[in-house]
Amino acid sequence: MKIRLDKFTVAVLAVVGLLIVAAIVTVSVRGAEEASPTYRTEDAPETPIYNAFWALRTGDIATARAQYSKKVLEEVASQQSYGPLRGETYTYSDTARRLRVLNVRIDPQDPNRAYVTIAIDVYSTGGLFSSGSTWTSERVVEVIREDGAWKINAQEYFY
């Protein structure tokens, strides 16, 4: 008994196969991007925010601390409370997060100060039919030029 498929059935199977391959490639590429972030090196006000975001997400405390001003690190050292910059091991939950820079404004009175408006999108699974949910928090982070580089000048940990 020999099974013959008509042209329409073959076309449908080919389209389904291509969609499966595309989904696998997309998930693989997104997973690789999330697993190994690359720190930025350009001299821009948003650079320390991006680098601190990824360093805190991956538990790289040394790199995270390097993104903050001396004033902030001194404040953190003098506090008795827990914080990710105090050197304790800290990791975020497995909830997916994305950082977006919305606006960069250099202070017109001080070119060594800028205000970076960011949005952090948080995705979580769960809910009816595992549909998940998304929410966004926006904030403005002050950065300053210190020792020739932009540094975060606030205790901002990007939760």
C-alpha cells in the first residue's frame, strides 16, 4: 500500500516544518543573548546603567560596583542594611527583564551630569492558561562624569 500526498498537503507540511525550524532558531538566538550579555564600552551616559543592569542580573558584583560613583559606594558601605553592592551574593529571580533607554538629557547647567530615563519590562509566567503577564517600571537615573567615565549617582539596583 503506497500513500500518495497531494500538492496541497505537501505544501501545508512544508510550511509547518518551516515554522517549527523558525521557532527553534528564534528561541535559540534569544536564549544565547540572555545567557551571555556583552558589556558596553562607549562613553555615553546610559552605558553604566546598561552595564550595572547586566552585572546585577548575572551576579557580577565587581562589575556592578564599577558602574557607581564613589559617593554611592561610600553610602552603601556606611549603611547597615543589605544591598547587592555590599559584596553579598545576590541574584535576581528567573523572571525575564529587559532594559530600555527612553531618553538621555544632559544637564544644561552641568555637562558632567545627565539624567537617563529608563524602562524595565518584566515578564512573568503564570495566570490563566499560562498566559503570563508583562509590566513596566519607568524611572530617571542620575549619572555623573567621574574620573573620565560616566557613573551612576544613585542607589539604583534595577529591580
